[in-house]
Amino acid sequence: MIKRLCIIGVGLIGGSLARALKAAGAVREIVGCGRDPVRLQRAVDLGVIDRYTEALSEGVRGADVVVLATPVGTMEPIFRELAPHLVSGAILTDAGSTKGSVVEAARAVFGRLPAGFVPAHPIAGTEKSGVEASFPELFQGRRVILTPLAETDPAAVAQVRRMWTAAGAQVEEMEVEHHDRIFAATSHLPHLLAFGLVDSLARRDPEGEVFRYAAGGFRDFTRIASSDPQMWHDICLANRTAILQSLADYTRDLAELARAINDGNGDYLLETFSRAKSARDRFCSTLEDMSDPREERS
Amino acid sequence: MIKRLCIIGVGLIGGSLARALKAAGAVREIVGCGRDPVRLQRAVDLGVIDRYTEALSEGVRGADVVVLATPVGTMEPIFRELAPHLVSGAILTDAGSTKGSVVEAARAVFGRLPAGFVPAHPIAGTEKSGVEASFPELFQGRRVILTPLAETDPAAVAQVRRMWTAAGAQVEEMEVEHHDRIFAATSHLPHLLAFGLVDSLARRDPEGEVFRYAAGGFRDFTRIASSDPQMWHDICLANRTAILQSLADYTRDLAELARAINDGNGDYLLETFSRAKSARDRFCSTLEDMSDPREERS
């Protein structure tokens, strides 16, 4: 049981974690922290948090667990602000989509990483944002990756693991660099491609004619382009090396496909598309079963 | 009322059209044509068609409307085979995703385009294929684009329009080239990108580790990579000029995004992502409302 949980950033992720832990009876009190009192009050009104404060120093005071659920670009200034107020023995964890940059930010602020700092990434979310979009089942059956370091106290890891398990997630551990490479490929690159495609089409067609003829395939393909721009701006800069590597690999493969189309090399196209279909059908069948809890809610 | 409808290719599209027209009481008899008697018998057993024949000459004989619902690459040989047997005054239409190539195939076979030939493209489908995946509501509320030419008999256009309206679709007309440019951008390019991404990841990771950590965003983004490889092979070759142009525009814009990430140009990223989100939220809100009938069926 967490006695006092401080959530910094009560949006989709922070709000859903709060709801899930309350529903599971895994927390006594939740204090929300943020910069917008209107939204924080809304989170109180919705019963997501018990109270809020705009002062990090106050929010962190007396909290046994502090969760940062803000865009990854804000983590360094937040670490800097909360560092003097962190109770000795308190657990500090985050929900950022990149881990190298968060660890780097913590090192920059704390020097030696605090033993109670557990970098974490819940693999869940929707293209919606804000506390209104939060719901307690968001993490049900989803993975949460912890990337503890040599300095991390195993007891802190165990505590964070218990927290996410109580929220319904399956917890795994991974090395920081491995994490950032995997998510560059399966999450950051697709978001970049989707944002890029929609903007590319929209700029060439200000009336949006092409979108009028889009079908379900386009709707699904571009759904992630409705995600929060600030969050993805932060991620692209935070994980730039791995993303650029992933994009370079992909662009090279795409150029091969373009060459095959240009040359009328049907065999190449058919082989590529068949391999892709078979990989997706094989690897993503579990994803299809694991339908989006958001879809079930409507 | 169509007296005898011949559907060549009784798969997802042909089968769904048959089911929709039967449900609407808009057709007296449906004859299926194809190369696989097992699948055709299955279509009879499912009540999708009334009877079948493997001989095009027999299927086309006495049909007042003939619909080609096969991959676009097969249309020229099929035109060639059915040409001698087409009843004078019969209407010939197709359901191909590209229109320039189909018109070109018809010209190659018939010389002057038959007055009863109405090129058409129903903007509907799922990543599934085969008659088992067909269902009568597939075209409900979806658009069907007709691209009649100077040679086309307006009465034939009206008849095909009535057929698709009976199937629940909204029918529009468009010029062939305009059609091919629009669908290169909103359909063909996204399919190429999705197939390409899944194959690019799968080839670098034969164990499929990256897919294990994929979330709902990746599932949606890559859903179209589970589409029929042969069909998309045909489309890529059939609409190659427009697709290569669309891909070139996109690749150029993507290179700008890569440069911005590399240079840490956050403003450029934030502006691009914000424009994309706003375009998608604005233009695709109707798509979100128009939920996939397939999803409603499960």
C-alpha cells in the first residue's frame, strides 16, 4: 500500500494510473502536481486525485512514491525543482517513452543517480490526452518496462513493480539502450511517419479533398497523428539517435521498394508484401486480440 | 432490378456486393465466376451467389451486368477472355482500386471503349480477403467513385449508380487521373509504407522481439500490412506513376523532418506535428464517426 503518492502531470497516463491504483485500493492518498490549477481542480472533481498543489516542493513532501508523468522534455527541470525536497528513501519513477534521456537528465541533476530512482515506461496510451481521457483500465494487460541501473535499489524496483502490477500491468525489465532502440522502431518511427504523412498531404491540399476519400485503412494508419504534438516533439528530440537510425534503415528499404515499382519488379513487391503480411499476422495476432480498452468504453 | 448479375471474383468485395444486392432485393440471379471451384462452391453454400461457373464465356452469357472484382492486374486477360461473349447492351463494370490501368486494359482489348463499360471503385474493404470475410453492410455509407469516359453511355452509368446505391453506397463521379492521384496519396502510399515498415522491422529482427513490445498505435498503423499481397502488388504496378510521385513528395518531407531531429530544431517538429494533428482531427473526424462495420460485427 502506498501511503502518499505524488503524481506530477495528471493527464492521460498520470490520471489513469491514479484511477487504477484507487480502484485497486493500492494507495491511501494521491496528490497531483502540475502547472494548470484549472486542470488539476478538474482532476479532483473527477475523483482522480485527492488534492493538488502547484508547488512541487509541497507535492513531493511526505510522498513515499513520486511519479513523473509529463512529456520527457520537462523531466530535467522537474528533477531540478524537486531534488531538494525529496524525502530520503522516497521512490522516484517516471512514465516517459524514452529512457536514455530521462536517465541522462537525472544524472545531470543528481550527479550520482538516487538509489530510489526507477526509470519506467508504461506501454499504453491512446491518441487522446488530458485527465478527461484517463480511465482505470488503460494499463490492464499492458506491459510496463522498467530500466533499473547499477545504482538502483532493488527494493525500489520491487515497489514500482508492485505499483504497476496493482494497476493491472505486466512488468518487465530491460536495459536502457535496448529499450530506446525497440521503441524507436515500433513507436517513435511510426508516429513520425504518421505525423509526416498527414502534414505532407494537408500542405499540398489545403481544402482537404484527399481526406474526403480516405477510408478505414487511412483512418487507422493515421490515428497516431492525432497524438499530442508536444509529447512527440519531446520524444523525437530525446531519442534522436535511435529514431534517426531507424528512419535511415526504413528510408533505405523504401527506396528499394520505389525502385522495384519503377522497374516493374513485381516479384520483389510480392515477396516484400507477403513477408510483411506474414510477419504482421504472426506477431501482431496477440495485439488484435488485445483490443483497445478505449474502444470498449464507447 | 438486375436480372442476371455476373460477378467475376467472389471475394471480399464481390461477395459483399452480392450479399448487399440480395439483401436489398435488387437482383434476381447472381452467377459467380472464378478459377477456384472450391471457393466458388463455398460462396454458393454461404448463399452469396446462386450458382457458379469456371468458364467466363458461360458466366457472361445472358448477364445484364458483369462486375469484375478481381485484382487489377488480372483485368486485361479477363477482358480478353470475356470480350467475345459479352451480350450487346450488357453493362461491364469493375471494382478496381486503380482506374487508369483498368481503362488502359479495356482500350487494349476492345480498341474503342464499349459504351456499356463503367469503371468504378468502391472505397471500402478491410485487411481481410476471401468470400468468408464478405458481409452485406461493407458498402453502407461508403463512397463509390465512377470514372466514366467520353465513350461511356450515360444510361450505363445510371445503372451502375443504381446498383451501388442499392448496396448502400454514396456514388460520386471523378476523372480517371484525378482518382488515381487521390488514391495514390490516401490509400496506395499508406499501404506501401505499412508493408514496408513491417518487413523492414521483421527482416532486422527475425525473432519478432520488437513486435512483442508494440502497442495499440503500432497495431493500428500496421493493420493494412495484413492486406492481400497480390492485390497490392497489382495496385503498385498499375498506379506506379502516381504512387512514385506521392512517395517522392513524402520522402522529401520526411528528410526535412529527419534534418530537424538531427539539428534539434524543435520548432519545426512542433509546427509539423501540430499541423498534422489539426488536419487529422479536422478532416478525419467523420472517419472516426464512420466506424468500421466489420468492428461492429464482432
